[in-house]
Amino acid sequence: MDMERNPQEAEIAHHTLERYAGCAVSDFQSNLILTNFPRYVDYFAQTRKVPIQEGSMFKVAHCPKEEVSILDFKIGSPAAALVVDICSFLPIRASILLGMCGGLRRRYQVGEYLVPVAAIRGEGTSDTYFPTEVPALANFLMQRAVTEILDQEKAAYHIGITYTTNTRFWEFNEEFKHRLKVSKAQGIEMECATLFAASYKRKFTLGALLLVSDLPLMHDGIKTKQSSQMVFEKFMSEHIEKGIRILKFARVMQSKKVKGAYHRNLGETQSEKVSRENSVDR
């Protein structure tokens, strides 16, 4: 499929985003958190004292003071493709997925982090962007920022690949579980491969920090309503705060032209220029 932009594409993307998000395109900040959880948007809005806006699909909140927006795009690879396609027309410099995954190693613990460097394209949607032999890789600069912040804060984390699937209740499919084990993936989720492929195609700077929310290959390790509630209560706030710190650190790396940044993300925004000039004046 030809992904070259035509003159009307940006306009249609802006209109679509405004309908789906219930806010103006101009409300979006230069740093973006993507998530699958409306509770993450609620926390962000409450702690930053900013309003929540909701359209026909997305739930969002914007914090101009920190230059961060957060967007809940719901679940699954089609939604993941859509959000990258339309947000790539915004002047966003850095973005990160704050999602959850099933941990596929016995030594993993719920509440630890998985930093995905790549994702196995088991979902099919990423075929829209590249042939099947092209790997789905996270943005190198963003994942460097992720590990730098995790190391600074001495957080428990693992680095590896995830298996992205559109299959639900795979835990009861022995053939799928065998294929999953053979893949040697460290985590399983439903969006990363699509997000990575789409963002690479669109030159949209995107990384990911996944929270291990369950251990589905272990006895009694499948996520339940009760265990999900515990994960939100115990780990959500720090997950979000880490994501914000990662975005800010990534922007510093971009300003220094660290390897891995797309050229359109290099240099200063106007607000960054004013901030720098004001600090010099003082």
C-alpha cells in the first residue's frame, strides 16, 4: 500500500483527530503519552488539574505547563495504527506507549517493567506498512531514554521482545501457546508491533514502557478482575510519572542530536527557545 501523503491527508487527519478526541488539534502538546487505559488519563488530569476531553473514540488530557498530552486509544492493533497515522501529522517531538503485557518468564514479577526493543508481528495490521520480513523495532532514542530513567531510579526491568497478537483467550489455545514459547518472546500484548511499524513508516518518534501485569503461562497467573485492580492501585501512578520523565529526558537527548532521532524532531521548539533565552538573561 502506498503510504505517501497527498495534499488532503493532513486536513483529513486533523479532522479525524478532532472528532475522535473531542478537542482541537492545537490542544495537543509536543510530548505525547499513548495508553490503553482511561484510568491513566484520569490520574494525569487529576494530578495536573487539567480537564478531560472525550470524543467518539479517544479520551485525552493536555497539560501545557509540562507540555505533555495523554491519549487513551483503547485496545488492539487497528486502533494503534489509527492513532499513529493521525498523530503523525501533529508537531509531536516525542511519544511513548505506557501499556501492560503478560510476562512470559518464570522469574518475572508483576509490577516489573519490560522494555521492548522489538515486537513479533503476529497481529496482521502491521502488514499495511511493511512486508512481513521487515522487523517492528521501537525507536532507538526513545528506548535509550527509557532505560536511562529506569537505571537512574533503580527500577526492576527486563529488556526483550514482545509478541503482538489480536487473539484473545489465547491462554486456552495449546497450539498458540506452543508457537509463543518457540518464539522466545519475553512478553505478550496487542499493540506494539503495529505501533512500531506505523511510527517507523511515519517517522513518528515512539518508544514503549510496558508494565508486567500478569504471568499468563504460570498456574493461576492469568489476569483477573481482582488482580487487574491491584495492578492499577499499586503501580499506575509510578508508571505514568516515569513516562513523563522519560519524555522530558528524550527531549534533552534530541536537543543534543543523540543518535536515533528523526531529523524533524531535532532542534528547539519556540517554547524551548524562549525558556533557554530567559535562563540566559537571568
